[in-house]
Amino acid sequence: MSFALEIKHEILQHEYTAEQADAFVAGLIATSGQREGSSYIVKMNNIEVSELIRDLINQMNIKHSISSENKNWIIFNNYHPHEEIKMPSQYFAGIFVGGGSISDKNSTSY
């Protein structure tokens, strides 16, 4: 498992309040969401990360569905983006989980 994947697992296993989870989803959609009408599709490539995201949004009762085209893609129907970032830590955690990478400090590219 890569260092970035380990960090994403840690982020996704954190316990969130409803407001924190909402900020996380806003960041996730901001970096990985593709708008289609009033919906956003988050296209994840890693099945583990996709499942952890689904677990989080299921726990928080955030409305979503799974794409029939790819089971790793999460669809947020009738999602309305936030004008203001209320919880920056969780928002940027969502951005990182959606598309971030980081090298291990022992890596030659660190």
C-alpha cells in the first residue's frame, strides 16, 4: 500500500459529525466531481477508497447512488455546492482523498 493510500485510509476512518462529513463531501466533489445536470459524479479508481467513502456517506445518510457504468463511481444527485468553506480541515481532506498524492519521506522523490 502506498503512503498516500495509507493517509487516505486514516482520513476515511476518522469519525465525522454531519457538518464535517458535508464539508468532506464538498471537497471531494470540488476536486473529483464531474457535473452532469444537477448531479455530480465522483469517479474513483481505487476500490478500497471508493468503499470507504461510501461507508462514510452511508453512515452520515448523505444521499447518493452508484453508477451503473462503474461501481467505483459515486453519484451525488441534486447536490448544490457550498458558497463558503465552513470546515477547512475536512474540506481539504476531501480534496486530498479525491485526487491527492504524497510521497513517503523515505522516497527518492520526497
